[in-house]
Amino acid sequence: MLETSARLLRLLSLLQTPRDWTGPQLAERLGVTTRTIRNDIERLRSLGYPVHATPGVAGGYRLGAGASLPPLLLDDEEAVAVAVGLRTAASGGISGMEQTSLRALAKLEQVLPSRLRHRVNALHAATVSVPRTGPTVDADVLTVIASAIRANERLRFDYRAHDGATTRRDAEPHRLVHTRGRWYLVAWDVTRNDWRTFRADRITPRTPNGPRFTPRPAPDGDVAAYVDRTLGTATWRHRARVKVHASATEIAARLPPAVTIEPIDDRTCWLNVGSDTPHTLALWLGMLDTDFEVADSPELAAHLKALAARYLRAAAS
């Protein structure tokens, strides 16, 4: 009886892998006959596990989704990964997720073998989490947004801007992105006829959703790069267009993702740059270590002259 129980647990573990298993493959893995596999499959079904069978040469067995959550059989590395993931989720910026993650982690640690519990506890003891001070997003809001993305349905919502003003938005949601400790929605703004990035913690969904739409290609071909660039430019208070005497390829390695480059020829290119202040931008341009010309910012030019005079005085001394 013990041998049969152990074999059933091993069979259940194999079936939880997202793939189809043929009878001969399972028999080889467990060292039994295909007839024993068929009998064991029936035992699992009698215990309430929905094991689906597909006939034919390309068919096999697969564990389906059941009405209740079956016991999860994890190997050592999977168990540690789940424990680390739960602890990380506790500080992921989703309201209500911290206590839920910690409860799930406590249940997992109770059933971990001592060797794995020591590994997880060692990692926890050696790790320092920086407390979150920024806003969090409600899990229900993320669920509504994700459901609209999956169903290709327009999302209607109220959006609170940085200054507190609220506007009504109608958008085609594309993807949710988690970066810099916050959640962002990348969507095609129907009213503004352009791509926009919205902070999820400032979104209040309105139901029902709008009509279905045909998904558009990702902005810039890469959603992550698009968000990185737009977030970098969103905080710029001073912007300028600068002609740099270096090739676009040469200068690209020295620039953050937010700066856009427009090649002119093999030796020059345009940069659309920005910063909090023109003084900071003047300092940053000097660190490019190449000649440049300011095209459209007298204020930036004035700061460059002031810096040049200061450096000349320092060199003369």
C-alpha cells in the first residue's frame, strides 16, 4: 500500500507539469507497466483529480483544472522560489497583498522540510526590505484592467493627474507594466489618438467596459522600452534640442533610454534632451565629452556661458 501511495504522488507530480504524457512515458518514469499507469490514473480520478486523456498517437494524459485546489507537489528549487516570490509580493505595491502573501508564506513554511526551511529563513535573515512610502494600487483595479486587456475591451476610467485634476478616459488597454515600484497601464488613448502611460494607482475604472477592439502593435515595438522612455521624460521641466558633433551610434552608449536620437549624417545627430533645470542639463551635456550646439533654448545657452566662465576662472587660478 505504501508503494502504491508513493507512486500515486509521483504520478501526480508528473501530471502537474504543463504537458501531455503518454502511457509509455509515464510507465518508463515510474518503472511500471502501462496497465499499472491506467489503473493509477483511475485511482486519481476517483480521488477527484480531473485527469484528461487524449486518444491517438499524439495524445496522452494531462491534469485539468478541477473544482478544488489539489495538493501541490514541488521540488526543492520550486519550493524555495515560491517562498521567495511570496515574500517579494508582500512589498509589491498592491494594497492588501502583504497580509495575503505572508499568510500563504506561513502555510508553506509549515510544510517545508527542515533543509528547505533553513534555506528560506537564511535568505530572509540576510535580506533587508526597504519600507514602501509611495502609493499602492488596489488588487481589484489590476484585475479589472487585466481582464479588459485579455478580452480586448475598451477600458473606461477616471484618471487623477499629478495636480489632482480628474479626467474621463476611454482607452484600448495594451499591457500592465511593473517598474520602479509602481504599476503602469500602457494604452491607446482613443480621445487623444495616441499611446499613453497611466499610473494604475490613479485609475478608477468605470463599468461596463466599452466595445471590443483589434489590438495594435506594441508602441516602439517594445512595451518595456516605451515605458522606460516615457517615464524618463515625464519628469523633465526643461527641454532642449541639441546638435551633437558625433555619430548617433557613438553617442547612444552615453545616453539614458529617455533621450531620443535623430541621425543627421555619419558625424552629427540631433538629441532631444531634458532635465529638472537648465543648469543641470548644461552640466550633463558637458559630460558627453563632445562638441554640441543648442538649437532652441536661450535659457540653456545662458547657463552654458555661466559655466564656461566659471571653468575659465578655475583654470586661470
